[in-house]
Amino acid sequence: MELLDTLQRPLRDLRISVTDRCNFRCTYCMPREVFGPGYQFLNRTEILSYEEITRLARIFVSLGVEKLRITGGEPLVRKDLHQLLAQLRAIPGMRDLTLTTNGSLLRAQAQKLKDAGLQRITVSLDSLDDAVFQSLNDSGVPVATVLDGIKAAQEVGLAPIKVNAVVKRGVNDHTVVDLARHFRGTGIILRFIEFMDVGATNGWKLDSVVTAKEIVETISREIPLEPAEANYRGEVAKRWRYTDGSGEIGIIASISQPFCGDCTRARLSPEGELYTCLFSNRGHDFRALLRGGASDEEIAAFAASVWQVRADRYSELRTSETAALPKVEMSHIGG
Ligand code: SAM
Ligand code: SF4
Ligand code: SF4
């Protein structure tokens, strides 16, 4: 029997955040003023082991999850991540295993990740202009390092590769056409993300959001675009293809065109809390069950009970008041 929430949405995707730590301090995600030397990250005993994550993932797959995405924080800062991927790869019924990374450590790990069974990868890169990129990541990592990580992913055969760029008004919106030109015709799918009011520390304002419409218009003026059909129901990114056949881009318009109606995603935090929406302020504690001796059946029953009462549709109901409410940080549960 298919597990449905109160809005008839099945549970299909599980995003697994393996760490709340990151070697970047992107201003829209982990601003240095908040995530500075005094910030208390989770300690080793608090975060789930790879065995615990794999057990939960297996249970979620038995409930209908088909796709697993590893995220963070920065997933590649967690030791021996490839070992987790190998364990997840072996889960029967799991169809798609992918990972989102800032790309800075990818050159060193790409081959191991591929060998462990990773199929494809998403790399975040907000601008090709070094000054702009470094002002956003606030950690001194240059564009060239990330581009080299993407190259490494190509070399080992991770495909398709997607590149995510968050667009913030007055910060990197003047560099979107450069990004489009760079990745056009390479087979790498570039996706622009509207700046979101995730967490409570990134100083989000509606004025800083460059909408999907604006992004498409800006690119189209230089390289004409036309809308393309979605690949499947519930695809988060709206597809646009270049009219000259040189490829496509995607736009994730969580602010201007919310897609809650098709949201089939649950998110697992590093310490084993399950969030049914990116904008929740509270998770459901699975670590207590895992470490308290619960059986697989008991854990599955808890997961089903959480999903069946789910009514989240935050982006469809967003107002300036809800944007200011406390929410879990993006760096904690991943994108
Ligand atoms: N560290 C990895 C990375 O940056 O790819 C994985 C985790 S990161 C939280 C996942 C994605 O969320 C990234 O593509 C990032 O750009 C995006 N993101 C973070 N904060 C965001 C915000 N406020 N609005 C939109 N996207 C955001
Ligand atoms: Fe780190 Fe990714 Fe957040 Fe940037 S977006 S601070 S790379 S977790
Ligand atoms: Fe899904 Fe929540 Fe985002 Fe809506 S706001 S698409 S329910 S994560």
C-alpha cells in the first residue's frame, strides 16, 4: 500500500544530511557572524553512524522511497563518506543515489565516490567571477577549485552532472549569463535557485530574490530560451531549453512558483531528526528509536505515522510573517 500524506502526496525522496559542518561560509546559508569559532556543532556521538543511516534508509525504501540524496553541511567533509554510499547502494529497491556538494573536495574524492556506487552528482557554484564567488562563499576557495572538482566528476563518469547557483539580487545576478554561456553545450545542467528564506540567520528579504521570470528574461536576451516539458511529475526545477538546441537550464522557483503540491521529500538531519518540510522548525526523533532498541517494524510504523499526518505547504502559504518565524537551518538539513 502506498503511503500518502493528508494532501495525497507519496513519500518518494529522502534527503540525508550527514553533517552540520562545512568548509564554506556561504552568506545565504552559514553566515560567519553566526557560524563562527564559538558555534557549537554536533559532536561525534550525536550524529548518526553510517550503519544507523543505512538502517533508516532501508526502512524508508520499504515505505516507498526511491531516491536518496546525500547532503549537509558539506557531505564531503565527513570522513570516509564513500563507505556510506557503498552501504546505501546495496539497498534493494533504491533506484537513485545522488549527492549535493560545494565541489571543493571533489577532485580528491570523485573516483572513490564513483567506485562506491554514486551515480550522479550536483555541484553548487554561484558565479564564475572569483570576487563574486568568494564574497558569497566567504572562505577563500576560488572558482577554479570547484570547476576542477566538476571536471573530476566528469572524468570518473558521474553523470548527469548538475550545477546549482543561488541567485541573490545585487550580489551575483549580473553573472548569471556568464554561467549560462559556460555550461551551455557541455551536457552539464545548470540550475538557478531563487534565494530562499530558509533558517533564521541569513537575513532573507523578498527584495533580494531574483525571480525565475527575471532570470529567464535576462538569459533569453542573450541566448534565447523556450520552455521545455517536465521530465516527470513533481520535478522541482522548471526546464528551459536553448532554442538553438545547445542544451537546457533549470530554475528552482521556490518563492515565485511554489511546488508544494508535488512535494514528496522528507529530510533526515545528522542527528536523526526527520523533517517533513524544509521550512519546519521541528523534527521527529528517529535516533531515540534506533538507539533505544526499536525493531524495524516499530521504526517503519513511526515513519508512516509521521508521513500520514503531514500537511506542510509552507512555500504556498509564505508571508513576511512566516518568513520571520524560527526554522531549521539549511546547513543542518541540506537543500
Ligand atoms: N554544501 C553542499 C552544497 O552547498 O552544495 C550541500 C548542502 S547546501 C545546504 C545544498 C544547497 O542549498 C546548495 O546548492 C545551496 O546553494 C543551497 N542553499 C543554501 N542556502 C540557500 C538559500 N538560502 N536559498 C536557496 N538555496 C540555498
Ligand atoms: Fe556550506 Fe553548502 Fe551551506 Fe555553502 S550552501 S555554507 S557550501 S552547506
Ligand atoms: Fe516541500 Fe515544504 Fe518546500 Fe513546500 S515548502 S515544497 S512542502 S519542502
